[in-house]
Amino acid sequence: MALRRGKRVTDRMPDILHELRAGRIGRTDVCGRLRTALMASALLLALLAHSTIASAGPFYRLESTLRLQSASPEWDYLALDQAHARLFIARRGDGAAVVDVRNNAFIRTIDRSEYANSIVLVAKLNRGYTINEDGSATSFDLSTLESIDRVKFGDSADSATFDPVTNRIVVAMGDKQALAFIDPATGELKYTVPMSTDKMEAPTPDGLGNLFTALRNEDAIARIDARAHSITALWETNPCTQPSGLALDLPDQRLFVGCRGHGQDPLLAIMDLKSGQVVTTLPIGRGNDDVIYDPESGKILTSNGVDGNLVVYKRQDADHYVLSEATTTRPFARTMAMDHRTKKVYLVTAQGTVDPSRKRLTAVTRFYPNRYFPDTFEVLTYSAQ
């Protein structure tokens, strides 16, 4: 009698005992067959255990660091030029820094980019732009990194993006409570869209003529028609409060929203782009400032500066997501860029303190640094290992 594949040892006992009573096998054969069955079961369990372990990970780990000299380390957004393997870092005090990510080496600071707050890269024009806090834009050549011009378009500027449909740089101008549409060829302000708040975050184009921006102190997302320069929808993010970072999954029609939750209940909200409804929410770390979606892996990455972690979720389908990992980074590493080919993630931070002689910054957390120490600014490279 051949033992049936897939039966448990206890399931095989009646067959073995029947053959023993019929005299077709001896006691020695019984022991041998039981031993074989037990060994097969043990092997199956070992294979199952191995496959479970192998499917976990790889996890993001710190691959390298790079310290940049800086008398007054302050920073905001990052941008990656994958074609040239260059990371651009908007440093407010020092100007925009450029790092060679292949060799983990500092290249240069873009001339006339002091008070840089965000970086916009437009490959088809071979141009890059630093959007500066004083309401100016510094254009530079993406190939040579030579500065071209610094043009004033307003009185303030924060986050920015490039809309490929209108071919305009779109800038959140908090002091003016407006989104500015700028001609990248001249730096000239073309249009503004009045907004209801000065706390606008992460203008994000869908490539179809719409822009989405987070209204942090109104717990809402605004959808803007980039051609008509008008607000076409206003969606509440409840229970996700203080929305900040945004990312899009266009095939699934989903908007990923990182919410700070007043430092008490930080969440990642998944919103339906058609209805504006919150489909589900997931816990993340405190102090979120950036969200990235990687379509190839189906992973959503959130960088959370207060908790100093990178919380990653993996898509199962349009409405369901599971935790992939929550990796420790560094305190106040809050903004990031990703190389979607290598899956490497770049963050920056510096060592700082709360100086009681200066104005306290308590909007994000009770003890948010208001002074950073010279020459402590670091670029952190994380890779899946």
C-alpha cells in the first residue's frame, strides 16, 4: 500500500493498522512507515517555516550617511534627478545643495539659491528651479548645475510642483493664501488661485489637468482645475487631521494623505479620487511631512520626523493595505525622495535643540528644535537589505 500524499500521520494510522491485522506488513514495516511519515511531516513544516521567513523583508536599513558643512542647518523639501543620479536639497540658510547619490558625495550649492524651500525639476526643459522663501525662483541648468536667473514673483513661497498639462510651476504662497502659477521660461507670475488658508501643503498634479493640495488647518483636500485656475472640490479628511504629505495612485484612483493628527493620532488616509471619500485610515508616525507611492512595489512610504521613522504599507487592492515595515530613521528626518528604480530612499536631518532664548516652535510637537548645530547636517540613504 502506498501512503497517500498530503495525509497527516494521524490520518494514515487506520490504513497501516488494517494492513498489519491482515498480515500484509510486519511490525518492522509499521515502524518504518511511521518514521517515514514523521520525517515527511517534519520536512513540510520546515519548508513552510522557511517560506514564511523568506517572504518577510527585505527591510529598509541605513546604507550610508553624508555630512554637509553648514553654519545654519535648516531645510525643507528634496527632489531626485534619476537621470543624473543627483539629489537636490532645499536648504534655507545655505541654498540648494546637490549630492551625487552614486558616489555619496557633495557636488555643489546652486548659486543664488539662498532661502531655498523646495526644488522643482523639469527634465523636458533641462531646467531646475529652487523656490525660495522670499517669493523668488532661481533657475539653473540641470546638466551643468549653473545658475541662470533669480526672479521675484511674490512675497513668500513654500512647497511647489510642476504641472505638465499647463506647463506651469505651481507654488503654495502661504502669506498670500494663494496658489501661484509661474511660467518656467521667464519666472513670471501668470495666475493665482485664492485659497482659504495660509497652511497649504504639497500641491500634487495628476497629469490630467487637476491639482490636489492639503489644507492643513482645515482638515481638507482641495482639488483645483489647473487650466481654469479654480477650485472644483473640497473634501474633508476626517478622521485624518492636519493633512500634510500627498501621493497619488492613478490606476486605482486613490489619494494617499499623511496627517499629523495634532501629534496625538497621526494617520495615513486613503481617499477615493472620484468621490473624495476616505476609504480607510492607517496609523503612521508623528510629524509626517512626506508621502511617496511606488507603483511597481505597491508600497506607500511615509516619513515621520517627530518619531523618526519610515512607516511603509503595501497595497493588497484599492481598499486594503497591510503594514510592510516601520523602520527607525533619525529624529526630524521628515522629508524624503525616492529612486523608483533602485528603491533607495533619501532623507536629511541635523542635530538641534530647543533654545529657550528663541521663539518656541510648538505647532508640530512640544519640543521642536529652534536651533540646529553647525556642521551636523546629514544626508541619510536607506536601502532594502
